[in-house]
Amino acid sequence: MDNQSELIWLEQARRGDQTAFCRLVEAYQGPVYNLAYRMLGNAVEAEDAAQETFVRMYTKLHTYQPERKLSSWVLSIASHYCIDRLRRRRLNWLSLDDEPVAAVLPSRQRGPEESALRREVRDEVQQVVDRLAPSYRAPLILRYWYDLSYEEIAETMGLSVQAVKSRLHRARLQVAERAPAGSPVVMATVGAR
């Protein structure tokens, strides 16, 4: 699928074409769910967040600016919703340290030892990321899970590039402080600078 098709669907959806909007949802349901899952650490909450993202997207179709990447706009809606949800969670005194559900990596045949080690590292990374403040978690996920540039993250989050760099730096420091010494998380964080 190309960006031109997405823009055509967007324009058709703006005119009330529900089939065109469904195509946009199908195109972005995976990335939106994955972002929500990484930020919220819970599959059920991620599904709710993805649904809410698409509801908000539909109600804000008229606000999309064609000079922006559509993917940045959609992920921006999702990340802002997740940040709000995390803030409400904190206000309700719910713990951000709940046992996270491990993300599913693409499967290939692995031995049991390699699978166990990968699962352990993945769980450790998710636990450390879950403990970050939402304002640090979002740019970290957008950078390292979605491979967005600083400029794309800035556009997605409505920040300056310098603010994104600063938040990423602070996020890396927090990850390094919170991960056990010598862990793969610390090694990956130090190497990411």
C-alpha cells in the first residue's frame, strides 16, 4: 500500500465513505495496537486504546494536514491517548509496576534455551519501559520500536526536536538506572546513545 492510496482513502472518508475509512483502519490497526501495547503493557487496554484511537481519528479527519505523514498523525493520536490513560491510571493510584504481558516477537524456529533467554530479555525490557513516565516512554517507543526519526517523533508528539532528544536522553538514563547492572537492557540502552 502506498501513501497516495491512503490519502485517497482519507479524502473519501472525509466525505463520509465508510469503506474508505475501514481501509485506513485496516492499514493502521497493527501499528496502533503495537504502540498502545508497548505504552500500556496490557493487551486488553491496548485493544481499547486502539479502538478509541480510530474513533478519535474519525472525528478529527477534518484536522489532518496533508503536509504531515499520515502515519505520524495516526500514531500521534494513539500516543496522546495512551499518555492520557497512563496519567489517569496514576491518578487512580493504580500501579504501573503490574506484571506486563510479553510482546510477541516474529516466530522462527529457536531452541528452548534461546527462546527462554529472548523471553526473559523481552520481559525485562517491558518491565523497565513500563516504569518510565509517559512523557519519556512515548518517544522511546516511537524511536526504538517504530524507528521514527527525531523529526517524526517531534511532529507526532507536538514537541521540538531538541525536546525529543532531551526526553530520549533522560529515558535512556532512567532505563540504565532501573535495569539490573550488566543486563541486556543496560547494554542496549548505553549502546543506543
